[in-house]
Amino acid sequence: MVCFKVLGNLTVVTEFLLTGFSEAPELQLLHAGLFLLVYLAALAGNLLIVTAVTFDRHLRSPMYYFLQHLSSLDLCYISVTVPKAIHSSLTHSTAISYLGCVAQVYFFFAFASAELAFLTVMSYDRYLAICHPLLYGAEMTPERCHQMAAVAWLSCFSYASVHTGNMFWEPVRRSNTIHQFFCDIPHVLALVSCEVFLVEFVALALSSCLVLGCSVLMVVSYVRIFSAVLRLPSGAGRAKALSTCSPQLAITLLFLVTGLFAALGPTAEPSSTQDLAVALAYTVLPPCLNPIIYSLRSKEIKAAVRRLVGRVRAA
């Protein structure tokens, strides 16, 4: 297997080796089986929400429109890393091509940033609905919702292009071993040249301000939401308001906390159990738990799923 090629006096990496999991065949089969179960559960849950929102006329509000985008996004997000991990475990091959690694980094950047963007938009939607209900219809029109969704998707793919271009604008020459089960960004940055690392580090530092801004907006939105809910005179009104925003708050906390652990945690060589657990938490948990949180907390989603199942059985 040729992993390097020589250009002049420089050796350039042509593929990477992902060494996150055990090399024992029995454990690799166990990894593949567990990943497959998790992946199928995430696909089923998110597809169910997308289908329910698409075909149920009771779920035509902006909140469910953005939820539909979030579930579609989660399908893409988990598909960036898990299928390759399953394939590697089944074939006992840890290799990933250079372009395959570039693609993983690009789409991971894009879908992770899009998740943050949609969670911010959804928190703003709930803030308007609960704190300014009289302005909600005028602000959250279908045209405005379509524009916000389009901006979120397009800006995140542009954002990913900048960072991926920074990381791979020079060929990787240091090593071809990534101590993780996918092309994790901190591990890839550890392999690039000092000049590339400095450029991307500055870009990441600047983008952290944007992430912090989104996080602050979400925190402020939910603080004002709960302040407004607690002032409602009716217990039934408080319960209804909380039922609409608590799933989004749970999903937001899950994504931010796991992402924070990933950003601040050390890069172990080779990967420790803690390093692998953190990577699994921010790559697998949000797409798997988002449908569960919504199906358990949202009466409208549960009712829509029951109607969908009823129509399938009747057909």
C-alpha cells in the first residue's frame, strides 16, 4: 500500500490511516454492529420527523419548518463519519484517501456550523412566539423563513470552504496517521505544517467569535423565554409554552456541551478512551437524540406520527 509519494526531496501524504478503534477483528465487528444500529436509529428517527412535517398539514408553523431542516441536517451530519467507520471495521481497513479526508473535514465543518445556525434561528423563533406573539405573524412569514433557511445553508458551506481550504492549501507531509475513527479536525491540524496551522488557527479563533455570538443569542433568547413563561398567570399556558421550547433547549444544550468538550479537550496520541468518547458524543449523540427528544416532548409530533402510521396502515 502506497501512502506517500515523493515530490523532489519532499514526501507527501496520499492517504491517511484512521487508528481510533482497536485492531482486534472481534472488536472491529462489535464496533461495526453498534455503529450500524446507531446509524439506522438516527436515520429512522430523523426521516420520520421529516416525513411527518412534510405530509401533516397540522405542522405548518415556522417551528416545524425549521425542525424539518434540522432533522435533514442531522441525517447528513451523521452520514459524514459513521458509514466510513462501519466500512472500515467490516473490511478491517483503516485507510482513507487524501480527498476522502478533505471531504470529511469539509462536510463536517459545513453541517456542524449549519446545526449551530439552525439552533440559533429556532431559539429566535421561540423567543418571538412567546415574548412577542403579536409580532410573530408579521416577522416569521413563509418568505422570511425560506430566506433564513437559505442563508443558513449557504453561509455554512461558504464557511466550510474557507476552513477546509486553509487546512489543505499545502500537502500534508508530517504523518499519515490520525488517531481517531474519522478525520477529526484537531487531529488533522496536528499533521499540517506550522504555516498552515497558524493560518487556520487564526481563522478558527475569528470564527469562535461567531460561535460565541450565536451561543450568547441563544442563551439570551431562552432566558427571556423562561422569564416570560414564569410571568404567565395560567398554569396551562406555562405548560404549553414550556412544551414548545424545552425540546429545543435540550437539543441546544446537548450540541453546545458536546461541541465545547471537543473544542477544549486535549488531542491524545494515540486516542484515549476519553478522546473517543468525546468524539462519539459530538458526532453521534445529537443526530440520534434529537428525534427522541422531540418525539417524547412534543405532543404535536407524536400526534403527527400516529396519523402518519395510521395512513400507512390504511393504505
